[in-house]
Amino acid sequence: MKKVISVIFGFLLVLSFTTISYSRDQIKIVGSSTVYPYATVVAEKFGKTGKFKTPVIESTGTGGGMKLFCAGVGVNHPDVTNASRAIKPKEKALCEKNGVSEIIEIVVGNDGISFAHAVSAPDSNFTKEQLWRALAAKVDLDGKLVENPYKKWSDIDSSLPNKKIEILIAPPTSGTRDAWNSLVMGKGCSKTAKSLFGDKAKKECAKMREDGYAVEAGENDTLIVQKLTSNPDAYGFFGYSYLVANKDKVKAASIEGVQPSLEGIQDYSYPIARPLFFYVKKAHIGVVPGIEEYLKEFTSKKAMGNRGYLGKIGLVPLASDKYKVTRTAALDLNTISIN
């Protein structure tokens, strides 16, 4: 029976690829809004060579991109998904279930999540615990877990502004939200709260309040910038490239006394630094024109290197040893384990 199913699946795969060859001659990319600006620049330069059409890129968020990417192989499914965090085990399982068995992982570079506000607002500095207390659904108070009572920053710490807490946050499908949960909510969660949460600490520490002080702003980081510009009391978080591109409109708050910078993000001394990725279906290479060449362009030194064109818009280059691993994966089409 397994052999029959295998033969049928193989036939459908061939049929699907035949359809691709006749109906799609353009790379289709989905995924992270953080990686989107970098992928867009690479795609435009790639398209200008004249050898292949410019790839079509849709900013769906990391989680949304993974669902689309792992839904199957063939003309109706994207070739590449951008991600602002690594693929999750449950996403690997979804890919495997739907026949997406060979996946190439490319580490694009490093990024620092910027906790930003309007340039007209006073400079500010926060610890991870202060940010967690501002956003958490439940916090510890007098040794007990309570619904978040903080309404002003000064309620958390008298040294903070006597202003209403208002933070624009990414939706649950966002890879930036995942990274924020890990680097800020998880690490900023107090020892007392973790103890009170017990075995559920990881999940409970990451839960955000839903009482109007944390406002979901969607996957459009440009819209967050616009909202921060119009409201100097509000904060929001997004990738470093948006800070660089909008430095006339927004500025970053310091995190534990450290401002996001190229050097601080590359050596991870900036407290909210993280790697960025994109994933490629190996089965589509050689069928959808240009995927292999797109990989080479994106991972070239002229793009990702220390003086590459992506660095000019905020991408923090990989250290030389990590760059070699990424470049080798792109050239040799090395796949990751999904089991």
C-alpha cells in the first residue's frame, strides 16, 4: 500500500512540476516583514539583470509565510519564505506532511529589534523586566500573580515617564513577535513570576495584556512608524532596517543602557539581537527559473558582505565563519533535517 501511495505522490509531483513549467516563470516569495526590505532590494537587482523576471514578494509575516510555504509543492505554493526566526519543529512537521521534504536554510544576517518612538519624544531607557511588566498579561505584585495593574510607565518604576503605557506590538503570526517573546518577555519575566507560574512559565511569561495598553498593529512595520510619528507618547518594535530607513521620524530607546548599532547587533552585545533567515524548496530549483541564481545573488559578498548593498539599508552582516556556512549552503544547495 505504501508503495502505491508513493507512486501516486510521485506522479502528482511530476504533474505539478509540469504545470509550474508552463504557468509560472517567476519566483514567488512570502514571509517576514522584517526580511521583506532586504529581499525586495535583492529581487529588484536580480530582475534588472534581464535574465529572469523580478521575483514577486508578499509580506505575510513569518508564521503566515511558513504556513503557505509548507502547504505543498507545485505551482500554487511559494518557492521561498522569509523568516525573522528559525523554522519551528511543528512547521517542519507540516512541511514533511505535505511533501516539502527538502528545505535549504539561508541565514541572511543579523538584526536588532528596535523599541522605538518619535524623534520628538524625550530619550528613554528600559530594562527587559520593565518592558515585560509593561506588556505582560499577569505580573507578580507582593508575591502574588495579578492581572497587569500598570497604566503608566511610572507605575512600574518612578524613574520612568509619568505617561500612559501605549505600545504597538506585532501580531502572534510575526517572527518579530516570537523573537520579542523569547528575548524580552522570557528573559525579562521576573524570578518571582517564573516561580509562581511554575511549569507553565515559558508560555505564561510571553502572554501579553489585552486591556488596550498593548495594541496589535499588524504586519506593516511602515504603518507602525507612521503611528509613532503621530503620537510621541507611543512605542513600537520592529527590525533595525526600519529604524535606519526612518531615522528622521523615529529613534530607538536604549535597552539596558545599550542603543541598537551595527557593531552591537553583530556581536550580540545589544540585548535584543537575533539572526534572520529565508527558506527555499529544493524541489522547485530547476523548475521555476532563477531560484539558484537568486540564492547566489542574495548570498554574494556584494549583497551580504561587510560592504554589501544590504548593509546600507540596515542588514548587519554575518561574522566571516557564519557567512561561509551560509554561502556554502546556497552554492551546494545543502538541506536541513526536518525529522
